[in-house]
Amino acid sequence: MATALNRMDDSSFSVPANDGDGYRPSPDEPFMNPRQQEYFRDKLLRWKEAILKEAEVTLSQLQVEPLREADLTDRASSETDWSIELRTRDRQRKLISKIDAALRRLDEGEYGYCEVTGEPISLGRLEARPIATMTVEAQERHERNEKVSRED
């Protein structure tokens, strides 16, 4: 199936570009001012909408294109493609819950601040990964600690 995607984590799901007035948050302005908050809210909502549209396409394809291949090899290939597609949708379902959590943090005034240190997360990181909950440094420490825990 041509639409099957093999993605390993939510960081590979692209965030739609901002179609608005061309505004980009800048470090020269107050961090998480109302304009920045609205920018990231819009970015998160567009991302969620794009994921939901993809899920609708997958669902309609599943309903319209049942597995009918007579050849066992073709059928196995189609089943593999659908399995990959469904795993991708499951990862996207989990990503939607992360987007919803980021929207809640925006509503609560906590968005953009590291959940570990309380420091602002860089605008560049939020631009690339709007669901980020930690600064790069805190994330790296977390991953190192996780790796050490797994090795024990």
C-alpha cells in the first residue's frame, strides 16, 4: 500500500507550517507572551487536525479496500502494509494525547517551561517539537538516567 509509513516515534510526524501572518516567536520579546501562546496554540491545533485527517483517510481506505488478493504473496504484502499503517495511526493517537496535554499546559500558563527545572524551553526546541516538556539539557539528563537504569 502506497500510504503505509514506517515511523519510529512521534518526532518524525511533521508539524504543519504556520499559514498565518508570517509571525515567528523571537527571543527578543517576552517569553510566552500572549502572541507566542496564540502562535503555539495554532500550531498545535493545526498539527492535531492534520493527524485526524490522515486517520480519516486510513479509515476510509480500510472500508473501501478490503484485502482481496488471491495470491498469497500479494495478500501477505498487503497485510504487512496495513499493519504498518495501523501501527502508525496508533502512534499518532498517542501523539494526539501529547498535543492535548500541551494545549492544557497553554491554558494553565505552564506551556514552554521545563517540567523538571522550571526554566523556559528554547523557542527553537518548541518550534521543532511543540509538545516538548523539558529543556534539551533536562531531556538529555533524563535519557542518560534512563539508560543507566536499563543497564542495571
